[in-house]
Amino acid sequence: MLIQNKEVSEGDIVTLKMTYSEECLGKLVEQDMSTVTLAKPMSMVAGQQGLGLGPFSFTVPSDTNITINRSAIAWMAKTDKEIANQYIQTTTGIHVA
């Protein structure tokens, strides 16, 4: 049975909570019954001035689309607007008002 999160759609900035506790955020490219694909995946990292965004994987180019098995995802939701704006600024250089 295909279970889709109707609160999110392709093109949204979404957060995935992984079953092993890490959070991943990125632009939702597509989702199907068994996988979720994100563009330019990032994760929250602690820095000297508080939380910021860093690469989800240090060994993959930052502009890579990644496909994650749903079995590794605890939940998926639309990312908070402020964090989504920071993601857009980090990945594109565009400042969102």
C-alpha cells in the first residue's frame, strides 16, 4: 500500500528524521512507496554561534541527489520556514526575505 504524506509535495524543503536519530533536510525531488529522494541533503550541526547547516554526507558532492529507503526514515515533515530559508540561502546563495 502506498502511504504518502499529503502535507508535503515535490519541491518542498522537508526534514526526515532517520530511525537512527539523525535529521536530514533537503528539497523533496520525489517519493514512492519505498524511497524518498532529496536534492542537496544537509543536516543540522552545532557551531560556535549555535546551530547551522552542514553536509549530510562528507564524502558525496553537496549538489548530489540522494535516495533514502523509507525503512530508514522514522518520519517526514515540511521544514520550519526559518530553517527552510536558511537551507535555500546555504544551497543557492539567495537571501529569502
